[in-house]
Amino acid sequence: MKSFKIITLLLVAILLQAKDINIENSYALIANDTLSPIMEYSFSSTKVRGLKNDELGMFSKPRLYAKDRFAYFVSTYAEMEGFYEEFGNTPTLNFVYDEEAEIRYKSKKYLSLSYTMYMYEGGAHGNWFTKHWIIDRKSGEVLDFEDIFFAGCEDKLHELNNIALQQSFPDEDIEDILFDIDYPVSKDIYMLDKGIVFQYDPYEIAAYVFGSIEIFVSWEKLNPYLKFNN
């Protein structure tokens, strides 16, 4: 029993170790041309040790992750050279990629990790998306939506989402905001001290003008549908 406790404490300690990483880089579409359009890349992360999911390289191996991502964006951006030769220099050729990985919440049992990707690739405006992971600090494993909520409770969660969303827009009817009042409950969630946030990307359930929609529901309201005692 004593050795088991020591191993558990070591696992938690590993997941506590963190280091902030900030990287910026750029690439000129046309070499040796001072008027060349530019692709700008930025990356920020908090390095977290002890994670077991390969998808979380932006946290576990942030420098290698950023290096590979910049190389990928360079190869993608280089394909715009033909467009430049045909149409010349335009502001829409100045691409931007910004990645941010951060710890949103931590307790003795769980970590909430967040990754946001913003991109501008021409057009009227850029766009972004966000993804979250809830980590069991004892095992280092990612908890899926199904690990947290009982099966078959989506309708109840949808009701709670609608109530909280309406409270966020007290002067409007949410049916006028949403594309469809029967939107699916987001499985992109993260924990906070007092509850869970259900996150929706721009255009996912409402127009771009509303940005990312985050719906907070308290533990008290969620407790009947949770597989664990928060």
C-alpha cells in the first residue's frame, strides 16, 4: 500500500511540472523581395510532463511540435507563389497562423487543457477553433465525454445548456441567435472549479459575430448525470 501511494504521488508530481514556451517565426513568399507577402507563425504553450496521448504533442513536446507545424505551414503557403505571380501583392496574401495551448484548470485530480488555432488565409476575416482535453492526473489519460457523463443524458444536458445560454443573452431569444435550437450537445468540454464549460466554435451553432460560445453549467446541476463525485 505504501509503495502504491508513492507511485501515485510521483505521477501527480510529474503532471505538475510546467514550463511556458513562446515561439514566433515568419516566412517570405518571395525570397529576396522586400515587398514580398509574409506568413507569420506564433505558438505558445505550457509544457506538461506525464501525458500519454500522442495528440497532446503541443503540451508534451512543444518545441518539436512548433517546428513541425511551422514547416507544414511553410509548405502550404509556398503554394501561393503562383497566385502572387498572377495577381501581384495583395493584403490577403499575408497569412497568419497562431496556436495557443494552455492549462485552463487544475485540481488534485484533474487538468483541463485547451488548444486554440487562429488562421487567416485571405478573405474578409480569419477564423479559429478550440479543442479541450480533461486529464486524469493519476493515470495521465484523457477522459472522454463518455467517461464523465452517463449514457442517454444528452437531452437533459441540452436543457441545461439552453437555460445557461439564455441567461447569457437575457435581452434576446436564443432561437433568434442559434442556427437550430436542436443543436447537439458539445463534447468539447473543460472543467472549472465550479462546473463544466461546453464549448462551440464560430459557425458551429451560431453566426461568426457571436464568436466561440461557451456555456457554463454548475456541478450542482450536473451532478445527477456525472459518473463521478466532483
